[in-house]
Amino acid sequence: QGGFAKCYEMKDIKTSKVYAGKIILKSTLTKGNQIEKILREVELHSCLNHKNVVGFHSFFEDSTSVYMVLEMCSRKSLVHVLKRRKSLTEPEVRYYMHHLTNGVKYIHNQKIIHRDLKLGNMLLNSSMHLKIADFGLATKIEFEGEKKMTVCGTPNYIAPEVLQKVGHSYEADIWAMGCVMYALLCGRPPFETSSLKETYLRIVTNKFSIPPHISMTARNLIKRLLSEASNRPALEKISNDNFFFDGFFPEELSPATCDSPPKFPLLS
């Protein structure tokens, strides 16, 4: 269950194929622009087709609800994994960040900014492949150099330029990727506090600390992702960052890693 929608497991009775059904009650859409937002989500998500993006199957509505039929991701999200595991090993984070980088690269190539990249929107299918979900806050860049002004996102993952209303673009997603990477390694997002005001202050002043057990290459990548918008690395540079070559990089993960740490070979 999310802010507006509930998600159900759905079965196509003709083919027996299982899907995820995202169902939004029209009675909850009280503001005029909310229906427009859902139609925009459908428009943007339905044109995407990539192994690291949740597949969009179909969309329909009746008098009470709006329905989106999506790819089933049976292993839930990275929120559920982190809840059980507390923090992940660096090889696992290499694996997930590689998938995330590929997915975001594809989305940006379609001229779309996701604007709500967070652990809860990183779903896992039965093969443990990461899939980016929920395009409810996504927007399309209409012309080269366009900056968006809407303040939106999830507090712990919002980029400073979004909060400060100075105009944002693709770099806001790169910042969120830094927050995701930090959270996977450290167990919580980098700017999280018990007060929203304090969290936002820490974001705009870039006040965070990295625990000493995190490797130097991981620290360096996190710092680059969580830097000023103009200094954040392009997605191509992220893929080639030293972090991905500084230790074991698993080609696949076992579903057992949702509950307990894996045993990886030690590489010199």
C-alpha cells in the first residue's frame, strides 16, 4: 500500500500469468490535477521497456477505480531486504547499484527524470533483478537544458537543488542514487533525522558522515554522488567507477540474501 494506491497480486485467467495490479480509488483523487498525474504516470511508464524497469502491461478504469497491470516482483523491495538485513555487503551493493545505474541510464535516455528513486521503489523479481518502480512523480524534459521547479520526492532522498527551488534536472536522480547506496551500506539514508526541518537543513548544507568501516572506493563514490549538481558524475562515469572493480562483483544473487548475508569468495 502506498500514498494513493494499493497493490494486489493478479492472475490472468486465460493465460494463468501473474501480474501486480496497482489500483487507485477515484474517491481518493480529490484534487483536480491528481487524475492528470495518474494519466501522466501511465503515459510515461507505458513507453518504457528495460530489464531494470518494472514492466508495464496494461491500463484500464471503471466508475470506481483506475487499474495498472504491471510486472510481478515477488521479492518485494530493497526496503524489505534492508529491514531484515540491517545493512548489505559491498559486493551486494555493487550488484544492486549496477542494476540501478543501468535502469536510470535508460530512463534518462528517454528524456525522463524519475524524481522518486528510493529503496521502496527498487523492486526485486524472482531472479533477484532490481526493477525501478513508481513513475508517479516522473517528468519529461521537453527541451535541452530545461529545469523543473516542482518540489517533489521523498524527504530523505530529495536533492538540495529541488528543495531550494533553483531548478532541477537529471542530476536530482544521481543524488538519490547516492542516498540509496549510502542506505544499503549503512542501514539508513545519509541525512535522516527525527525532524524533517533538520533533515532538510542537513541536505542543503550537505552535512553527513560515512562510518569508518566503509571502503575508500565506496566512500569516494558516495561523496561524488552527493555533491553539487554540476559536480555529480554522469551515469557512464558511475558505471566505470573504481567501486565496481575494487572487490568481488556477483553476477547474480541468491534469494536467500534477502534474509542473511551471502558468503562471497575473497579476492586479492
